[in-house]
Amino acid sequence: MSTQSLWFEAALLPAGWWQQVRINIRQGRIAGIETDVPPDGASERHAIALPGLPNVHSHAFQRAMAGLTETRRNSDGEPNSADFWSWRDLMYHFVDRLEPDDVEAIAALAYIEMLEAGFTRVGEFHYLHHAPDGGAYSNPAEMCERIGAAAAATGIGLTLLPVLYRHGGFGGVAPEAAQRRFITDLPQYLQLLSAAQRAVAALPDAVVGVAPHSLRAVDAETLQELVQVAARGPIHIHVAEQDAEVQDCIAWSGERPVEWLLNHAGVDARWCLVHATHLATAELEPLVRSGAVAGLCPITEANLGDGVFRAAEFLDLGGSVAIGSDSNVLVSAAEELRTLEYGQRLRHQARNVLAGDNGHSTGRYLFDAAVRGGSQALGCESAGLAVGASADLLSLNTLHSSLVARQRDALLDSWVFASSHGAIDCVWRAGRKVVVSGVHVNRAQIAATYRTRLQGLLV
């Protein structure tokens, strides 16, 4: 039976900060936690322990197109409207080129960056299912297996969310040709879901959920059937990301997207509503009461010009939030939290908007919320550094210039708001040390493969 012991000068436990903490790990899980104990010769010693952060929403393949859409030109070189929809057209053009080896290499590099940034589990919202011509691979779970292989190579925890994408718009509009690699009907999807479960079965504590892409891509009847299939597992859906989507939903149903889901889909604590950017006041309290998590992706939402989620009002009502890296244009757990708060500061023209009650640390409040909400959304049995939980944790480098002489919550505030690279020292996932001195143990090999594949794609 594999056992190990880690000792920290201080650790953020579910009950708060504790000094001189020894964490005992057995078979990848936390077997015991001791506080106020001196270091011993058997324990590996570090400074500050934090729980690893869940990343609730990722499209891993999009990491390879980061920075390639920052122009007012479409894929044919013609001027475009420079909005979400023109970005989507460019993304579809990029998708046409990807082969399974490309997807695996890109996902592995993205997962390395996530781990180095403090994310220890990812919710992979995976909709690239088919061959470039739209036909099925001989193995329908080919792409799911490549995502699983990337997770295995990097060690990141995986919640795989195969996507059901049926239509091109509200009311069953026919899909576009550019969407051919995503499109499945429900029987095909159920076969894919079973194959995906087999594909990740060998990974430690992998979770498989379901992901109806959006209300514009899945009709009401199919959504109801899919919710039944999900049983008690995670259900993730894009919703209310764009104003145009809200208006199209109203034209189709007479209701806003979140309003429609709450009234017709049985939304509960299994659900993660990704983005939910454009919420009406009347939707806030019912969404909180449902127990669902709002999956926020502040860097991507800013990059795409989506808008700003009503986080202050939602959290004041007791809502649950989590963070995700979505398009992976930049992978940084700290910057996702920072951008979330800064968006609120710009919206409300105030500081420390998301600090909770007076006197609380903004960084601590956001960090705790992201651990708690992200763990729920990704189907984890427990959140944080607790006995029985997966041993997913990170250590901070207290010699980093932004962390020198900081204590307790000031460490989190300084990491989130005052650091860039180098603040994270080591990362453990399921008890395995995968990041040492800020660098993933397999970075050199995986980055080399990534470069080779990308040069073949883009040159």
C-alpha cells in the first residue's frame, strides 16, 4: 500500500488556516491530517499548502489557436464583425485541420499548463467527435480516448463531458457544414457516452458526465431524455453567453435561456450553467435556489467580449460559482480569479466587490468559492484538503517576490492580485508530485510533441 507524508509550515484546511500541518497520503487520497506538529525526518517539507483548484470548463484543442483570432479578419482574409460569432467561424476553420494525434498533443500541453497554474482537475467539455469529413471514426470514442491519454500523460484529474450537439440554432435549425464534426443524434450520443466511460475507466477517479451543448444545439425533448441518462452525474451546458443568444431564445420560446432551463429542465445541484453571463434580475434567486453552479470563465469571456456576470448579486444571494479556462487563450487559475473580481470592480466602480462580509479577504473568498463550487460541478466526492479527498494540492513559493513576509489570507490575496509566474512551487495530483519548482515533470517531452504537431498544422 503506497503511503507518503507531506509537512507544511501552514495549510489552508476546510476549517481555515493551520500551522505546522502534516498530511498523510495513502493510495492517492488524504488518509490523515495532523496540525501543530513539528516536522519529522519522514515527511517531505514545504512552506504553504493550498487545495488544488478545479477547472470546470475547458475546450482543450482551442489552446493551439490562442492569439490567432486577434484581428478583424475572417478565415478568408476578409473584414469581419469582430464579435463572438466571427470568432466562432475562425474556430470552425481551425477545427477542420485537427487529427486525433493533434488533439492529444494539444490537450496534453494545455493540461500541463493547467497543473503548473494550480488547476488539478479539469472538466473537458468535449465536442470534437468525428473525422474531418463528419463521418464517424471506426472507434467512435477515438477523440475521447485521446483526451484520456492526455490526462494520463500529465496526471491531471479528468471529468470528461462528452457533448451532445444536434442542431444549428433554436427550434431545430439544421446544423452548418462547419459543425459536421460535432453533430450526433441521441442514439449515437448514447453509444459515444458508453464508449467514453470505457475510455477513461483506467484513470484514477475519472468522472464522466453529460453536456448538452446549449439550448440552440439541443431540442427540449432530447434534453429531457439526456437529463434522465445523467442520473446523479454532472450536467454541463452553455447558456446565456451572448445577448444575441438571449434574444433568439426569447423569440423561440418566449423565455430567456436560464429562465427556460429553470422552468423546464429540472435544474438542480448536478448542473453547471457555463457562463450564464446575461442574467435578468428575476433569474438570480431561482438559479440560487436550484443549487446549480455558475461556471464562469472570466478570461475567455473578456477575450470574446461576452459581458460581465452578475457575480456580486449572485454571491450575495448565496449562489455557487466555479472557474474555468474555456478557450484556454491564457491558462492561469490566479488570473481567472483576478479577472472575475476586476470585472466586478469595473461594473460597480468599487474595490473588493467579491470579498463577502466586511473585513474578509477577496482572494480567500474567491478561492474558497472556486474550490467548493468547482468540486461540486465536476462530481468530486469532497472539496479541499480533507480526509478521504483526493490528495490534490499545491505549495506556494514563499521566496517569490509577491509572497515574501505574507501570512494566511494575505498569501492568497498576493497570489491572486500581485503575482504572475513562479508563485507555485509544487503540485500533487492524487498524491503524485507532477510539478516541481514550478515546472511539470513531463513538460519537455510533451512540449516537444506539441511543437511538432503545431508546426504541421499552422506552417
